[in-house]
Amino acid sequence: MVKPLEHHFATQIKHKIDLKTKPLGALGKLEHVAYQVVSILSQKLDDKQFAEARFEITAPQLIVFAGDHGVAAQGVSIAPSEVTGQMVANFASGGAAINVLCRQLGWQLSVVDCGILTPPAELLGIVSQRLGSCTRALHIDEAIDDKQLHMGLKMGAGLTTQYHQSGTNLIAFGEMGIGNTTAASAIFSALTGLTPQETVGKGTGVCEEIVLKKQQLISQALARHKPNLTNPIDILRCLGGFEICQMVGAMQQAAKLQMVLVIDGFIATAAAMIVCRLSPSAQQYMIFAHCSGEQGHRKMLAYLKAEALLALDLRLGEGTGAAMSLPLIQSALALYNDMASFDEAQVTQVVEGE
């Protein structure tokens, strides 16, 4: 069970932010981030510990979960499924966008094979948590069977626990998987009742003909599985992916452990929606890094009543948007920790309107 945030220190946190040498609210979203992250990181502190605490992100971990999708054989992407494995190898060799950003910004990066067509060579250093080589096509059959589902949730949770035990207090979620925007759109439709026409976008840049094909396949999947789409776990089983399944397990465990969760784009947010349906309090621990260029992502954020930190029209996946949020989160905490108050700086506080 995910515990709701307890607001023991809410008044103190807000007071400290408001009394910095600035007009009220002048640091915009950074003030909201500071309030949220300090609230999360102070959950287990007593009064004395809170008064003495310096709040910092420790060992930030970004995980890219990779999996292949049976529906990809229907031509729902600009790339064949083999590209998933090729990109995983690219991650391992350090040549992808996410590698560059993690090196630049100070993330620890892990790549997880949740079930791609060809197992990566051991020497690549990929975390192997394979549930199979590919999900079943969601418009024909349940994408994931019960054994794979429960194993995937357990594996994702175990990975989060491992990083938490090694000192990580902030964890970010990215993904790689040809065809996974189709799965994410199907999950979004099943959770909300929105039509595929409302949830399907261009993914990595497909043509209008492929968009229509994605909509058609999702409509078939929703009709086929309709009796079983009554709860989030069954929705995940029928429509999800191996990487989405493990993200759900990892996110839910991170929230249980009261870590800060950074959610990337469209696919990661689909996983987060399932987690929030299972444990509504989990959203209190989530920072939504960016609003992607995928048209359904904006609707997802609106549905969750969540505001993204960034809007850069990214539609790459991999966790790239989540990666770019780290310096903003760290800056918010630095301002909270180190920016002087009006009294400390001997600056006259001006009340707005005076």
C-alpha cells in the first residue's frame, strides 16, 4: 500500500519558501517542486531532524525499460521490431541521446531487457529481466499472460528496492520498444473511455495511414477484451507491454518506499496512470518531467490534473525528458536550502499591492 504524504512540516516548508528574498511565487514551478520534494524527503524525519536537514537528491537513477510488442508486426511504427534490440545495444555502448544526457546531467543509467526479440550479449551489461521475447498482438490475444504479469511486477519492484537500498532517493522511468505507443494509447483509452481517435498520435513520426491503422487495431483490441477491461491489472495484462508492466511494478514500489518518481513521456505516463488507479496516493510522489509531442500525452496530464515541468516537443522516449528535469529539481532544492530569507539578508520585505 502507498502511504499518502503526511504534511507534518507543510507550514514550515511553505513559510521557508515564501520568506526567501523574492516576491511571493516569483520562482514559479520551482517553488512547487521544492515544496513537493522536501515534503517527500522529510516523511521519516522528526522535528529536530527536519530543522537540521539539508535536502538533496542522492544517487539519482534513471532506468530505461525495453520490450518488444507483437502488434508491431502490423506495421504501426516507422521501424521494425529489430530496432528495439539495436537501440538497446546503442544504449549499452553509450551512443544514444539518453546516454549523452545522463553523462551531462549526473544520472546513473540502467537499461533493462524486459523482453526483446533477441537477448543482448552479456558483455553489454544490460540488466536481464526477460518475460519473453515479445508480447502477443493485443488485438488478437491478451498481450501478457498471468505468469508474465505477476513476474514483471515483482521484477520491477525488486529493481526499485535494490536502488533504494543503495542510497537512491529519486528514480526516473524511461522506455524503449517499437510499437509501445500503440500499447500506451490502448491503455489510455481503456482507463478513460476516450476513443482511439482521441488517444492515438504519430508516435515517432508515422504517416496518417499508419495512425489510422493504429486506431483500427486499438478499436479491435478494446472490443475483443471489453469484458476484461474492468480493472487496471487486467488492462495491463490485455493491452500492455513487458516494459510497461515492469515500469508499473517499479513505480508502485518507489512510491511505497516514498522516493521521488520522475515520469518521462507518453508510455511512462501510461504506466503511471495504472499505478495511480491502483494506488491514488502514488501521484503525490510523482513529478511529470515534460509534456511530449505525442498528442495524447497532453490529454493524459490533463486527466491526471498534472502539470509538466518542461514542454520541449520531445517525442523520443528513452527517458530523455525525465533526464532533463534533474537540474531543475536540484536547483529547486538548492534555492530552498541556500537562498537567504528577508531577515537573514536584512532586506525589507515588500508585500504585493503595497
